[in-house]
Amino acid sequence: MLPHDAPKLEEILIQSEAMPWRAKSLKGIHEKMLWRNEETRASIALIKFDKGAGIPQPHSHASNQFMFCLKGRYEYTATKVVLTAGAFYCNPKGNVHGPAVAHEETVVVEIYDGEHYAQQPSWYTDARDAR
């Protein structure tokens, strides 16, 4: 039973395999946006990194970032943290991490509990990629 003042939520069912991947403006990175709260900018997406693709510079996020690796091998090269299938990764708001590279095709579930970046990173030319 939800509290009487809880926000109204609608059930959502998405067959993600039927969704096309949207190429991001940084080569080799693709997304399937599963859910977004337009008010808070919180989101849940599938992110696919082609082998050799990744984020080129250290950076931080404006909210907490959570990732669950479904397949592949994705490394934060400065710290040698490696995500493989079954790995859960939490990067707290404001923590600097990166650069990162996919050593093989990698797919993660990526969750933000708010806005992704305080300002659009230079490696994205499309504002949708930094939301």
C-alpha cells in the first residue's frame, strides 16, 4: 500500500530488444533510454560501448551514477576499476572518475538519480547525450 501522498506512478513495460540503439555524438557509444523523469532528470538507460569506445577525460556527475554491467569489459583506466558481466558500480555525485574504455563490446544499465552533468562535456556535441 502506497502512502496517500505518494506520487502517482504508471506501470511501464518496454521490450528493449525491439528498440533501436540511438548513436550518441561520441563515436562508438549508443543508448536506449528506458525511463526519464523530465522534472528531476533522473534516468534509466541501456548504454552500449563498441570495442575501443569510451569516455576520453576525467569528469564528475551532477548526481549519483549507478551502472550494472550486462556484458563486456569496461575499464576506468586511471583507477583500474573494471566492470564485467554482473558487476555493479556506484559513482557518487561530484566524484571525479575516468577516462574509461571498453575492451570489448559492453552493455550496461546506467541509472542517474538526477541531472547527468552540471554542464555539457566537450566530448558530446548533442545536448541529448549529456542529459
